[in-house]
Amino acid sequence: MTYEFSIGWFAIGIIIMIAGALMVRFHPWLAENFGVGVGDYDKYKLAGLIAVGIGFVVMVNLHTTLLRALLGAVFPGI
């Protein structure tokens, strides 16, 4: 299994990271308008940070390797 860089996945990862960063930046507004208010501030910020992490994994094209390893452990022969 070799690592292969992909411009397409790099662009998708950047878009996911930007969306996550905007979610972290504007988490109070999102929590007040889409949640129950101050009680959801930390949940929205955590979701944004998770999105940034997932965006980084997608950006460097490691998601295919991780999914292949996970599916190979569950379904042998993949």
C-alpha cells in the first residue's frame, strides 16, 4: 500500500477545514441561532475542531489508508 497525493482530495480537505474553522470562529452565533444557546457553545466549538481534524486527514489523503485498514480488519480480504 503506497501513499498517493491527490489534488482533488487536497481541495476537498481545504474546504472541510475552512468550514470547520468558520464553525469554530462563529460558534456563539451558531449555538444561539441553531441550538439552545450558551449551553451549546462548547458542543459547536468541538464539532468545528473535529471538522478541522477530519479536513486535515482528507487533505493529506490519509482517509483512504485509514478506511482500508479499518475495513480490512472487519472484512478480511479487502
